[in-house]
Amino acid sequence: MFPRSGREKRDKETTKSRSKNVLGNMSSPAPYEGKLCCAICGDAILPPTPELSSAERWQTEAVLLSDPDREFEHLEEHYRGGKKRDAKRLDISTAREIRKDRARVIEKDRLRIIAANQDGDADMEQEEVDSNRSYGREENGEWVVTPYYIATHEACLEVAETVMRRSPHDIAVRDLRTLWKVLRMRFKVDDMYLMSSSIEFVASPQRIQLPHSYYMPFRFAPMLSGSFPSGEIDRKVERWEAAYPLHVSDLTSAVLENLSSLPPATAAIPQAVSFQKRFLALPPELRDHVCSFLASRNGMPGTCNGLLPQWIWREVLLRGECLPFLRDLDVAVVRDFCARWGREHGSQEPNWELLVRKLSQEAWSIWDAESSSLKVPSGLRNRRRIWQLIEEMYVGDLVPVKRMMRVSSDHVVVPRYWDERGEVMHPVVRVQVGSRDKLRSVMA
Ligand SMILES: [Zn+2]
């Protein structure tokens, strides 16, 4: 179960999303609409064309996830075979890993799988497949059901695997199979009810719409509408949510640019002096352990308390335990920065505590990046967005929305085969479409 604060936050996000949708009616289609989108970050997976800029190329590199053990399909088949309260539990062997196949978009949701040759240094193109749908084909007179493929950006999958390994929080997704279950349940839990598509007349689902809209920033209607010639729009609106999230150039110096000077100390509080003395007397490994508790799912409070020396906060930043999305800071750049700061500011220290607190705060005003108090490269902001999306995932976090027919969704229920962490549920429960309250689910 999610902590109360998480649920409150999701409710708040839903409200934001609703208001955004109302405003969204004023704008023209977003750049990802009608395109195949990454199941993790929600932005477009682009076909590789010569017109793309170097900054966009990472969005052409896709991975197709698929389950060789077809766990979802077996559970679905079993469920349909007998929707009885006392139906036997189905034990499925899922010994094989979820497959990851590199691929490139050909058009819409059709991709070509790419495999490395034996030396691993050249690409060999393989078969063409459709993503995010069930289908089969005839092969040598036999009907073969193809794997269900879910497409993501290769970079987003790498971020996801890092989150699964390094997140210090109690998150639901810790392995690739659980990630697969999250995505698989979002796409389709019943043949009749497909995921919503941002363009309703497109035959297959192109993009999942989460209640918080994937933290996609709101763009004012005039910037995306026909009020400006298209070239002008592109120059004016920086789509940081489409920036490469992995290797961000000048990352360390850009983060350090946010450092301000520590204000002159007021009269020392005796209890604080005493705490600091006792803390510094601890062996380094115990100090590190104490500092590891600073990691907070909702971010640290923004107010500094001055209990720890500034160099400890600098260490907290560099170790990356509390800010695991920032583990690639360059220590040499930090050392040079400190030397320069010393020459320029004398004994006035940088406020490392304030910087760490700001960096820890959730999603950095992602709804309004331009007014964020943190000035960070777009790639890092996008990495933070994707990181947050992974940390919030759980199996069954989104029940499907009826796409084609407009009927009240209140009475529609769908089966759920796994609990939030991906354990098989027995017996299968059915949840109401559109309901966020899993406890009010009804038995099959
Ligand atoms: Zn992505």
C-alpha cells in the first residue's frame, strides 16, 4: 500500500491533471500525439530520419520488452476458463528473463528488431513486429501467436533499471519482470477495454495517459496553436521532457551553479554545538549511516537547520545515496569548484545544505520548470521526471479506460492478476474501471 502522503499527492496530481485537460482543449496536438510513445516516459519514439537533430537521436533507439513465459496470457486464459471463487490457483513457471530486443520504428507502432552479430559490433536487422497489441500470423500452415511487445526508449529502460537497483525508498518495482507487469497491466487487462489513446480514431493504443500525465509540462495554447508559424514555436518552446536523460554534458558544473553563499552565522545555539561535536566524534561509517536516513521520498524540508557542517552536506551530495539520480557528479569538477570558491569568497562557505535540500525536493517544480528555483540541464530534469515515474509505479496502477464507446465506466470491472508488487493474486479480484480505490474491488 502507498503511504498516505503518496495517495494525497496522487489525488492532487489528478486534480492538476483535470484542470490541465480543460486547458488542454485550447491547444493543438502535442508533439507526441499520434506517434508511438515510450511506455515509461510517455514521449514519442521517433523513426530514424535524416532530419532529426543530434539531440533527438536518442529517441529513435527503442527496446521491445516481451515475456517468453507469457505469464499474463496464461493467467488470462485460466481466469476466463472458470470465473469461480474456488477456482484452483494456477502456478506458472516464469524462470526466463523478460526479453529486451533493440528495435527501430518503421512507422506508427511498427518496429524492426535489431540484433548484434556474433562479434557484437554491427547491427543485423531482423523481423518486423507491431508493438502494444496481441496478434498472430501464419507460419508454414500453422497459426503462431507473436509475443506481446511493449516499446520503450532504450535510455528510459536504463534509467528504470538504475532506479530498481538504487532507489533508497520502499518502491514496488525492483526487477524487470515487475516492471513488465506494471506496463502489461496498463496496456490491456481485458480484450474489450483498451488503453486510452490521445487520438481516439487511431486504431491501436499509442500512448498511455496516466492521471498525472507523466509530468508532461503544460504548454500555453498560443505556443502550440496555429498562432505562431511552426518553426517559431519550435525555437520558443524547449521541450526538456524530450532531453537525453543519461549522459548530461556539464552536469556537475551546472548543478554547482545553484550554490549560494552561507549567510553569516547567528549566535550559536548550545544544543546545536553539542550535537555537532558528538556527531563529528562518531567513526566515519557511523556518520555515513546516520546521513543515509536523510533520504526522503517526499524530499527534505527546504529550511536549513545548520546542525551538520557544510562539508558533511557536500559529502551527502557526492555519495549520491540520498540523491540517487545524481550519482554521476564529477568529483574533480567539485574539487576545482571548491578551490575557486575559496579564492573568490575567502572564508565565506557555500551553502551545501540548502543545495542538497533543494535537489531532494520532489520533481523540482516540474509542472513549471521555467520558474523552478533550480537551474539544471534539461537532461537532468528529464531524468528526474522518469525516476519519479518509476518510483511511483505499481502493478495495476492504472486500470484501462474504455476507448471507443462512450458508456458510463462506473459499472465496468476488470480482472487483476497480480497485487501491487507483482505477486500472483488468488483468487483473482476484479476492480472497477476508473476506480482508484482498490479496496472496493469486487470478487469474481
Ligand atoms: Zn522514454
